[in-house]
Amino acid sequence: MPNPVPFAKSITAEDLKKHLFIVAGKEMEGRETATEGQRKAAAYIENHFNSLGLLAVNNNYQMLFPVYQDSVAKAVLEVNGKIFQPDKDFYVPASSSFSFTLMGSEVIFAGYGISDSTRDDYIGVNARGRIVLLFSGTPPPSGNDQRRPPPMNSIIDAAQRNGAAAILLVQPGFPRRTSNIRGGQYMNMFRRSNGPNIFYISEQIAQEILGNDSNSVSQGLKTGKVIQKAYASNVKMEFNKTISQTNSSNVLAYIEGTDKKDEFVILTAHYDHLGKRGDTIVYYGADDDGSGTVSILELAEAFVKAKAAGKGPRRTVVFMTVSGEEKGLWGSAYYGDHPAFPLEKTTVNLNIDMIGRIDPKRKIGDSTNYVYVVGDDKLSTDLRPISVAMNKKYTKLELDYKYNDPKDKERIYYRSDHYNFARKGVPIIFYFNGTHNDYHRPTDTPDKINYGLMAKRAQLIFYTAWEMANRNEMLKRDLQLEVGIR
């Protein structure tokens, strides 16, 4: 096997720094998915891949995927002829609601809206086809019942099972700040099921419906003695929204292998971050995950230099930066469901998400010379021996396996883009430096990166990828997948 050292040495702190001050610079506007900043970052990555002479899939470096976003056009709530004001008196979440107009003459009060094996707030009332009035919060403890606040999906499910047409949910915090008329982004416009719409309302609106029973209902909620009841009340609920479709993209390129070109090594990092707030606050995302993004650029360059020297990889090596990670692993999920290269022929995914900083919580070993290695004990027994051997031979970092612990409360293994390869059975290793005080804050800036340590970590990934791209056999898939939720 050719000597990889000269090519690994081309991954330098200086080059990483040069790229990162651009990728995590103000002009990129925090790189939020489906924004101008994300598109600028994608163009920068694409230009770099193109300048290296890397190949594009179907002559296109960008794999587009759809992103949808709602905008509120109208929100109306009237009770007995009295008109209430959005944000001052009520609020409708755009992304979880659908356009509708509903006029009802009866409202069903059903306490906290809980309906499970230990409690049913719908006993004694018929909610089918009616508007249901609920209060947020938790019933007072009764005996050994130390109930936690019910999750919203369980409240919606209970209302739907009981046939509710819509929900009025009383919450504190009104009047509230003027809400953004734009809802959150999402990938799938089609839902498996559609529950009743929810209007979050003030206590004043509830009083208008409950009338003289307002005080007794309030006391009943405090004591746990809730009396479900139907209230005659003319209620008009109206909500309209528009749905816009835009795109985000994964940026990918590849260097073709030689005798094993139909097998693949895929190197990934996410280039999106959290965007900006107004015109002044930018979430730069230098470590998360500008550090991984620019490492991919340098890894690509190292492999190109090797091929130019007549020492290219046997397997095809794919370099991919994905977007939508911060939204819920969107870009890698899209790739996993629409792969550009066969997943059954993908020997490994090496994923890089934050390798430019030091974890202040790490109290063991030399924290100026480590990296967290995640997932090398899963899916393939080949992973760890190769990882350890490459590190021992070339970089001599401390390989910390803290996040391989099945009891890891942070569930790090499930929280970055490698997981969308793992769930498809592709062996993975995830490289990570741990969180720090600037994590997901505007203060995650490129001046705080430890570029020397970052270069060393990136070189370890290069050596590991080199071995996996050139060994005789694909990695075994001999361990069972651990299924989890991000």
C-alpha cells in the first residue's frame, strides 16, 4: 500500500484556518438551512470541489431536497361576538395547523385533556365534533400519582380519539410578544394523520366561555376535582396559511477509485448552522460544524494530491457536506433514502461534527491531544482495530470512547449525520470534540479554534479513510444495529 504520510501532511492548520474564517464568517450569515447564507456556503464548497477537479454526480455537485415553510395569512377567534386579538389573546402555531374555518355553538370543558390508563378527563362528556376547552399543566398529586405534565402529542391524540373538532388550550403568558408569521421549516408536506387544530388562548377567553363557572373551574383544577361540562358558547375559529417550497442541498463530489471503484468510502460533515437573529446576531458555527466542513475540503485535497501522484485510492472516495443537520438530520436522511452511491457497496461512513475545540468537561488524560470516537464498536468488528492501528501508527491521539456508552444521557451516537448511514446498515465512525460553553451560541467563532489539534484530528480521519479505501475487503457488517431516536 502506498505511503499516505506526504498527503496527510497537506492537511495543515493554516489551510483549515483560511477556509474556516470564510465558511464561519459573517458573510455566510450563520448558514441556516434554506437561506441565502446556506446557499453561499454551498457555492463556496462546490467551487472548492470543482477547483480540485473532483467528479460530480450527473454533472451536479449539489443534491437538492425540498424544504417547506408556512406563513400565517389570517388568524381569527370570536367568542359570543367578542373579537380577540392574535398574540394579545391567542396564538396559533403555523406549522402544526391547517387552514380551516369552524363555527360551533357548544364547547366541551375536559380539564387537562388527559386520557390514559390512570385518568380520563373525557368521562361524562361527548366531545365528538365539538370544540374542546383544556387547561395546560398537571393535575395535583393524588396518593402515589406524581404525574408529570403530559406531552402535547398525547393531549392531541386524546382529543382526536374522542372526536374533538378543535382544541382551545389555556396557557399563561398572554399578552405575548408578536409572533413571527412564518412557521418552522419542515421536509414532508404530507402527514400520516391530521389531528385537531389547537388555538393557545388566554384565561380571559376561557372566562368568556365558562361564564359564572370560571372560579369553580379554577378551584377544581387546583384541587383535582374537575367537573367536565358542556358550555353553550358561539365560537368562531378561523386560520389560513400559505405554504412555500424552497430547497436546500447536500454538496458532494468524488474521486474515482481504481480496481475497487464500485465500492465506496463516504466522508461527511454538516455545513449548516443556526443562522442569524435580526441584522446583528450571527450564529457563526465555527466548531459546529465549520470545523468538520473545512476538514472535508482538506481531506478531498489530500486525496486529489495522492491521485495526482499516481497513488489514488482503490475504492471511490465520496466527500459530502450536508445541510439540515440542525433541523433534524434532514440532508443525511434524504441521502440515506435517495443515495447517489449504493449503500450496500458503501464500506464505511466517517462523519465529522465538531473537531476544532476542547471539551472543558473532560477531566481525564491530555485534553490537548484527544478526540471522541463514537460508533466504532457498532455494526462492524473491523472498525475499532483499524481506527486504533491508524492512530497508533501515525497520530497518537487519545481516543476517548465516552459516548459509546449505551447509557449516554446525551445520546450523542444518534445526534449527527452518521446515524442516517448506520440506520441503513453502513458501518460508521463519528469524530467529535464534545460540547463547550459556545455550543449553539453566537460566540462559536473561528478565532477560538485550536487549529493545530484540529489538523491532527483531520489527519487521523485521513489515515483511517485511506486504509478503508485501500484494504482488500469491505468492512464486515457483523454487529446488530442499535435503533434510537434523535
